[in-house]
Amino acid sequence: MNPSLRPVDSSAAAHEFVYRTLRTRIMHGELTPGAALTLRGVGNQFGVSMTPAREAVRRLVAEGALTLSSSGRVSTPELSQDRIEELAALRALLEPELAARALPRAHLALIDRLQTINAGIAEVVSRKDAVGYIRTNLEFHRTLYLRAQAPAMLAMIETVWLQLGPTMRALYGRLGRTEPPKHHHDILAALKAGDEPSLRLSVRTDVTQGLRLLVA
């Protein structure tokens, strides 16, 4: 078991711990598309029995973060072009709306926080850290969207992020990034100006531009 993972006592707590940790890893692109998992492997990795491992995997399959074949093989999804386009369309619909709802509460402290996160993105890009890039990029967006006070929409978009995690890892390698996403600067400028149309456009462009490369 990874020594950084804390052992848990009850089966329910173990299941929740495995689910949350594995979910985060998938969302942040720590697993590549088509990566296979076994219940035994998950159990060994987290130091838990088969039952919490099975329950955690079952929940992730239900969320679309993992796929279960007819033969019982569990793996991260390898998304078709149609599926990528569908998820990109969801991002283009939901994320500009979340940003617009956050705008009235986008005070200077929030903008300062977003600028700090964006500086962190520049640092992980310089290290060519794909997982760090995905993690900090999502933190940038989540920090803004939390101000929307729209938990149902935020939960929906987090499910989309979850399903796209391995694909975003593959996309990072294809992009070969050498600098932070340029549209983050446009998002910050729109927030400072209180310009909702520009904010919507900047967010929509930011969240869909890279994904288009995967379906070109």
C-alpha cells in the first residue's frame, strides 16, 4: 500500500476513501485512456478488502469514470470522437453559465486567488507535469465556479471532468504546452471589468479549444 494512504477502519469508510481517492486520480489524469484495473489490484493498492474496492469501482462505473466490459474487464474509458464532442458541448454550455453566475460575487480576493492559481499552472507547465497541469487547471475553474452558488450545475460539470480525465492526460501530451492557457488571462480581464459577454466567450473558448484537437 502507498505509505501516504491512511488506513481506514470500517468497510463503509474504506469504500468512501477508495472511491474519493481513485475518483480524484482519474479526474486529474493520473490514469491514461484504456488503463486496466482489477479489484484485487485496487484492494492491494489501498490496503482494503475486495468489498470496498468493488463498491468504489461500481460507483465510478456508474459515473462514467470507468468502463465495465461484458467480460468483466474494468478500465478507464477510451472516448470516441462523438463522445468527446458531446462532453465538450456540455462544458461549453455549463461552464460559461457557471462563470456568469459567479461574476456578481467575483470580488478582488477571488481574482487574486485565481491569479495565484494561474501562476501555479505556469510552474507545473515549466516542469512538464501533466497531472499537475490538469489538477491546477481544474482548481482555477472550480474556484471560480464555487462563487456561482449553483451546486447542481457544479456537480454536473465535475462529472464531465471526471469522464474526461484520462483523455485530458492524452491531450496534454499532444499539445506540448510551454505556457499556461492564454484564455485564463482573458477570463481574469473579464472578471476585473465585470464584462459578462467577454467572460462567457473566454470560458467557452478555454474549455473547448484543446478538445477540438482530439476530434480534428
